[in-house]
Amino acid sequence: MPELPEVETVMRGFRTAFEGQRIRHVTVNRPDLRWPFPLDLRERLEGQEVLSFHRRAKYILMRVGNGMSMMLHLGMSGRLLLGQSGMNTTPPRHEHLVLETENEARAGLVDPRRFGMVDLVPTDHEDTHRLLSGLGIEPLSDKMTGPYLHSLMQSRRTPIKTALLDQRLIVGLGNIYVCEALFRSHIHPTRAATSITLQEANRLATFIRAILTEAIASGGSSLRDYVQADGTKGGFQDLHLVYGREGEPCSYCATGYTVSRITQSGRSTFYCANCQK
Ligand SMILES: [Zn+2]
């Protein structure tokens, strides 16, 4: 499933291809994904200039000249294929939406499982959209400081790992990034969120930012393949220190400890029982 760094990577590719261009044609190939496409999607987008792009959590917002934003979520399996109009003689399977610009840039939304969504929202009211209004802070924003993270954790009666996955507090981290951030911060994943000290929250804030920045710089996940269609993988999986490494030697303590795996709230947690207190 695409997480924040992958969505950021897709958004940046989309921006490079579409910003400043005018949308010539919109093709909607089925009535719905997770929810119906807006009935006026075509009418609202065709002929409009693409002004800018924005990411909020795992939503991509494309802002156009008439004051509307197209909101896009890739769901579990969605991909945005970027290319040139007329280059693909056979459209890929499961391509449900296609946007084309006057300069022949083409974006196709391919989503076999259809957990993704597309909606329209007035740009001035993006934050009040039902799917965005309850979201927590962006982990890469200036608001995400140690003291702020500390204050957020003081309100949660759950393990720290569960609290960090709560989208109402902080968005887009996902299971991989939370495991990695807790490992680098030397915080045990089953600790109560309320037990996190200010000093630990400072470390956590620093590492969350560092990990997401590294993941974005390395191209996120294999989603990048679909954007660039060149077969190269994003490199972040090679930088995982604990995620998916159960039984491998801990890369920090070198005392014979190996990475452990437990299940929390139905999801795997990877950690070192020696390093993380
Ligand atoms: Zn260790």
C-alpha cells in the first residue's frame, strides 16, 4: 500500500507533467472506484489550467483555474501512469480515469482493486472535506516538533506504536515508518504513549522527519516504476533497519540480539528487545 513517501513521489511526478498545462480531455471509464466519480468531473476539469499541486496525508490535490481541486487517493493498489497521449496504443487494464493536456501529457489512474477515490472540492475549502477535516498533523510540517508530539502522546491510552499510526494525531506514517522511527529512537513499541518523555519525543520527531525525507529521496517504493516506467525500484526498502528483518542481527547493538516481531493491533511490529527500552 502506498504510504506518504510514495504518494509524495507520485504527486511530484504528476506536478512535473501537469503544472501550468491546460486540461484538454478527461475520460472516465467506469462510474465509481470506492465511491462514485463526481458526475461533473469532466465538465469541471476540461479546459482548465492546472495551477498547483498539494499533498495532504495520502491525498493528492490538483488545483485548477476555476477554483476547484481534484482530490485523488490511490487506495491499496492504485497507480498513476504518466506518459504522452497517443504513445500507448493499448490502454492498460483497469485504467479508470485519464487526464490529457493540450501539450499531450497524459495521466491514467489504474486501480485493479478500486479502493482509491477521486472527488472534487473547492480549493478554498479543501480542509473541510469530510476525508480531510479530521486529519492530524503532517509529519514533515513545521508543527511536528518534539514538544508537540509529546503533548499529543499525553492524551493517548494506547501503546506508542498504535498512537503513531492514529491518523487523527499524525498522518501518513504507516507501519514501516513507525517501526523504523521507534527503532532509531530506541523506544520500545509496547510502551504506553503517555510514558514517552519530552526527550524521547524530541528524538522521535527528529527520526520521523529523517526517515520520511530519506524515503522520499530514495524514490519511495516501487510505485516509482509505474510513474517512470523504466523498471527501477525505489530504494527505501534497502534502508529498512528492522522492518521485515525478523531474526536478522540488530544493526545497532551487535551483541547477538536479533530483530523480533510481535503483533500489535493486528499488524506486525519489528524491534530490537535490547536497544529499545
Ligand atoms: Zn539492538
